[in-house]
Amino acid sequence: MEENPFLNADIDPQTVMGDPSSQTSDPQQEAPIPMWSWVKFALVGFALMLFYIYNSHHANKAIRKKEQLTKELKELHSERISLESQTTNASKQSELSKRLEGSGLKEITTPPIKLTKPHEQD
């Protein structure tokens, strides 16, 4: 023998019959979001904000350092070029002869002589 569901006081007859209009959820029956969930959400948000701020400062610091090194590299490059030109200019024969005039050394005007060894005959 089957029990009549309408005789049970705990069961709503509209739910048993499948009336779709009565299936709306009651706002009083919904559980509110617990406070701990909001605290976790706030902590994760705060951690993300701190990471974002740190990352921004770190990137700016790296950019400033790169610009400083680029500026220093350009200065060293120009200094190298000027030193190379001074060295090239100072090692020219005419410049060397001007610097050595007072010391008594003179520039050679005659070409060098090539010494050859005579072939030995058997």
C-alpha cells in the first residue's frame, strides 16, 4: 500500500505535482556568504595589489639603471674614439720627427739597404 504524499505535513503539494511557478527560491532559505570568504577575498586582493606595486617599482628601477648604463656606455665610446685618434695622430712619422727634433735624433732620409747572402756553390 502506497502512502499518500499529500497526507505528510512536511511535503508541499505543489512541489510533488511539479508546479514550476512554485520553484522560486526563498531568499530567507539562502545561506549568506560567510565572513571568512570575504576575509580571504580581501587578503588575496591585498596580496595582488602589493605584488603589482612591487613589480611596478622594480620595473621603473630597472629602466632607470638601463638608461644610466646606456649613457655611461656612450661616454666611454666617445672617449675610446678620441683616444684612438690621438694615438693614431701621435704615431705618425711626421709627428714623431717633430717630437724627437730636440733630442738629437733625425729622420732617416735614405731608404734601407737589403742585405743578401751569396749562394754557395758546390
